[in-house]
Amino acid sequence: MKVQILDNEKIVLYLYNYFFKSEEKLEITKEIKKIFIKLIKYYNLKIGGVYNVLVYDNKNYGTILEIEKTSELLFNPDLIDIKVKIFKDNDFYLKTKDYFEIAQFNNIYYDGNYYYLDISKVSNIIFLIEFGSIEYNISNSKIEKMILIK
């Protein structure tokens, strides 16, 4: 698991395998509550208020949680309320400047000094992660504007 704290209001968790034991939203919400407890306990984060949790799932990569604080709770600022939205079977891309590390694969796109590898055709993405970052929320309009290299 990789934790990326973007600011006081947004946290991104990269879970390299499909994390949740169940497909049901209620069970996923319970497991996300456990993740919040771990963030408080092990990362010493002060978490309280209302949060939107976006769950992005990809069969080859795993799960990414985007946690964003939307507001404070007025009467009990230490309590946590979460709203979960789940996106199944998302397209994830490896974003890198180093073309030669991904040149052996198909489905490589180019846009603005970066190469994007569609990881749906890659059997083991773990070895490539050190050469770039995972992009998980790319719109179809942006993909259409990219140049397909191979």
C-alpha cells in the first residue's frame, strides 16, 4: 500500500491488489472505515468531518482510493462520515517520461512530454511502477487527444 497525502483535504491510497473481500457496497464501506482507523493510528493523521471516497478498481493493478474531505462536522469535529462511490473496471495508465522502459508493450500513447501505457495488456505492472506513476482518472476525451504510438 502506498499513501500519498496531497494536502490536508485529499489522500490517495494505492492498493496493489484488489483490496476488498466483498463486492457489496455496505461491506466495502465497513472496510474503508478500517482503513481510516489505520491512517489515524499509523500515519498520525488528524481525520474528522465528511469525506467522499472514490474507489477505482482495475483487474491488473488493484484498487485506488481517493479520499477527499468535503466539510467539517459542527458538533463533533472528531467524528467521520464517509460517502463511497465505486467505479469498476477502470482503465489505468502508467505515466512516464522514459519510453524505453515500456517500448516492448502495445497501447502506448503520447501527450505533453509523457508516455502513457495502458496497463490492461500488461501481465505484471509491479515491476514497471518505479518508472512512472499510475493515472487512474483519465477522461475519454483526453485519451482521444493522445497520439497512439503503437
